[in-house]
Amino acid sequence: MQFSLLQENLNSALQNVSRFAQSKSQLPILGNILFATDSGRLKLTATNLELGINYWIGAKIDAEGSFTIPAKELVEFVSYLPSGKLDFDLNENNLLTVQSPKAKSVFTTTPVSDFPVLPSINPDTKVTIDSKVFSESISQVAFASATDDTRPVLTAVLCTFTSDTLSLVATDGFRLSLKHLKLTAPITLPTGSDSLTYLIPSKSLFEITKLSKNNTNLTFGVSADLHQLVFVLDDVEVVSRLIEGEFPDYQRIVPSAFASKVFINREELTQAIKIASVFARESANVVRFNIKNNLLDISANAPQVGQNSAQVDIKLEGEPLEIAFNYKFISDFLAVCKGSELIINLNESLTPVNFQDISSPDFTHIIMPVRIQD
């Protein structure tokens, strides 16, 4: 196997592909990247069995072939090389020679026979959607999913497609994000399907948003065994396992009516939460909201640090209320808001609270309050 390519192109590809390799695995091969020639291009593949990637880059192919090589060492090595042409030559003893303008290195490689084969997309299940719309929607939802595997379904985003709508839901049991939007460009569903529903790991969706920044469209569909979802971009394929299980009945906790509404400036709330966080971090992350008349008092108290109180002007419709939250949940919500004005919809001190970005009416975020300790 012989090929040549530019250091800058290989380095960029390796930065993306290496995230999918798993160095601390009982299967050492999962810490490797598979190199293979494919129709005049070079294909790089990595997987941790839950998430995999095929990444194609241009190269001058002089002899076909394939090999696998540890990701960690190769990524570090290539990053240190100067820009310019690199020549790769694999001999019959599985030794890979890498020649740069001023250096020559030899790596030990392993055959591809033990490397997992990534499934292909079932063409009958293909769906294409606007990449920007999908990525922006994911950014408003996926952060609310759980980060531990105690309940696997909570680490996923529930994605439901019809021909002209997209609904995304994520929850970790303490907060919930819901995005429901009308698609400006209708999508074509597989024959016989009125809708599609998938439980996709949030980690997979975060990777898709990173890789799809320069793509107009995103195509996806299930594998032949129906247990994996394949995302197709211009020069990249990402394969993600699907989560099996029953997603919580989230409609039960989304309030349909509210006793009070608070209209508040996003920047002012963000600033007040940042100030309170200095103290809240030392006291179970709790911040108190004292809502009265046209003023919101945000306070935090940590005996070993001190206490603080900050006021934000608001417009209140309804009854005054004192309520407490985990400040991190509010900070995460504020980070994905785009508008300048927010609405906080409330009922009682221990019932779910609806936070809304006025500029995104199709986006709903629910946070469960915490019990106030007097």
C-alpha cells in the first residue's frame, strides 16, 4: 500500500476521527484507526462500538491496501510534522514508513481483520434534512439529557419526524427541553411511513453538529439490522447505536396553565445568576428567586463563603412567589437562548417551571425547582 497526501489535510482529518477511537478498551483494536484506499481516495475509520466514523480525504494512491494503527501516537506524531507532502509506504511485514521532507519514521501496524465493520445506510430508509436547522435544534435540546448511564433512555434525545415537522425532546429527570418546529422544506419519508421516531444518544448528536458545520444537507437512515443510525455528510459518515427503551411520558410534566408570568431581560438575568453562582457553588448550587411586584431578588447563601443578593427589574403578571433552583440548570438554558427577553411561567414553589425564549416560540424548557431549606 502506497499513498501521498498533505500533512495539513491528514492532521485535520485525524483530529476529527480520533475522537471516535477508544484507547481504554478491553479490545485494543478499538484504539486504532483504520486506513483504507477507497475509489481513489483515502478512508479513515474509527469506532468505540457505540459511535463510529468513516472520513474520506483526497490522496494520491499508488498502491491499494489497508492497515490499522494506534490513534493516540499517530495523531500526536502527525501534529508535530511541518506542512507539506507526506509519503506512506506499507510493506509486507506490516511496517509503515512515513516520509516527510526532513524526517523518516516507521510504525508497526496491525491487519484489518479484527477491526469492526461499520454498517451502511439502508437506502430505503433515507431522509434528508437541512443541516443548519437540525444542528440549531439539537443545541437547544441535547444539553438537557442525562450524562450518566443509570437510565440509558435519559442519555438520548427523542427525535420524531413527520414530512413537515421535527420534534426533539431531552430530559435528565430534573429538567426538560422540547423543540417542535415546522420544517420550511418538507422531507421525504420512507415509503409507508407517516412518521419516524428514534432515541439517539446525545453524544452522537453533538458529534453530528460539529461535523456538519460546512454541510448544507444531512442525510440519515437506519442500518440493515435497525439497531444503528447512519448519518451521511459530504465526506463523512457517522454511525450511532440507537437506544432501546421507553422514553418518559414527558407530556405529563409540561404545565398547560400558569398562575404567574415573569417577563425579564436575558442579559440582566444572566449577570445576576453568574454573581449568585460564586456563592451557590458552595451550597448545593441553590439560588433563591423572590418574585414580588416588578422586582426579582436572586440570592445565594453559603456559610463558609458568605451570601449575596442581586435585583433584576421584571414585569410580573400574577402572584408573588418565592422559589429556588439549581443555578446550573438556569445557566445552561440561558446559554442556548438567542433573544433579549424571556418569560418565566410559574405555578407553585415545587411545581415545574416553564422558561421561554420569546424569540424562539417553538422552544420550551422546563426546570424542576428545589425545596427551600429555611
